[in-house]
Amino acid sequence: MKKLIACLVILPVFAMAQDAPAPAQPSLMSAFLPFLLMFVVMYIFFILPKQRENKKTDQMRTSLKKGDKVLTVAGIIGIVSHVDDRFVSIKTGDTKIDFEKASVVKLLEADAEKREAEKK
């Protein structure tokens, strides 16, 4: 008796599964559209601003000149005393330290040496 009831319950499920039409296959374009949109959004919000920031930083490093007050990656603040193609000499107090240009993070003041001389 239990087997008969189980068969009567399961049979309609199998019958519905066989009668259902197969789902339509999505086109190739609609399958990749979400990934394409996600890449475009990531490019606009993450990659483009970082490229602009890197370009500004490179421009700042190439325009360094004697007398500029700068901040280095190590957190040292000083005044540029000599600029080479690859290296920068920074004066902090009585000490002169050589750094690579890539270690200069930020230009704090242009011609800070002249401003300090004016204060004295």
C-alpha cells in the first residue's frame, strides 16, 4: 500500500518534468554583457583615476628643482639641494641625504629655501 501511494505521488512529478519545454539558450552577447559592464565600471572608477594620479606624480618628480620643499616615502621633510636625472639631494637641518626621485612623494612648497631666507 505504501508503495502505491509513493508511486502516485512521484508519477505526476516525473510527468511534469518531461512535459516542460527546454529553456532557451541565452545568446553569447547576453552571457558576456554583465562581465563587460563590470569591467567598464572598474576601469572608470579604479584604473583611470590611478593612471591620472601616477601621471601627476611623475610630472611633479620631473619638475623638481633646487629649493623645493618635499616629503619622501620615509617621511623625511626637507629642501631639495641638488637634482640629477635619477637622484635628488635633500637637506634637512645640517644633514644632506641622497634619495632616488621615485622616493619623493609630495611637493610641499616650491622654492621653500627662498621663503626661509626671507623670514630670517
